[in-house]
Amino acid sequence: MFNIGNLMDTVTLLPDWFVAILPIYRNVTLILIALCAVVLIVVVLMQTSAQNSGASALTGITESYYAQNKRNTKDIRLKRITSICAITILVLIVVYFVPSLFTTM
């Protein structure tokens, strides 16, 4: 009698060399995810909160020169680093799980 379960256990769609280095690949990817997560936590904690954003409605003050040229401030750079780290973590997680779709271990 033919057992399809045994056949499915031996099928891989990836080359043998990639299956051999898959544990190293996953460990390196996990380390990169952890490093990006730590950087993301530190950068978020370094950002200032925007608690006085409603003060301009009470005082009637419009945007100042500083608010108009906000592009190069520390907070904007931290927000850019935050979004870069978040996107990097997302991509690394997808890269981590894609090989498991093509192998049955």
C-alpha cells in the first residue's frame, strides 16, 4: 500500500545547500530582528512627547520659524529611524518565515 504521508515528509522545494544552511540563516535573522528591536525601543524612548500641541489653539499663535523648518530637528530624525527600524523588522520577519513555506521539516 502507498502511504502519501511518507512522501510529503521528504519533499523540499529548496536546494540541498540551502536546507543545510537553514539553521544558520534563521539564527542570523533572529539576531538581526533582536538588534533592530532594541534599537527601535531605544529610539522610541528618546523621542519627546507632543503634549503642548494643543497650546497653540488657546494662545492663537501660528507656526513659528522653528516649526516651519522642523525637517532637520532631532525628533524628525528619530521618527525616521523609528520607521526604518519598524520596516526592517517587518521585512526580516517575512524573510525568516518564507523558507518554512517551501520545506517540510
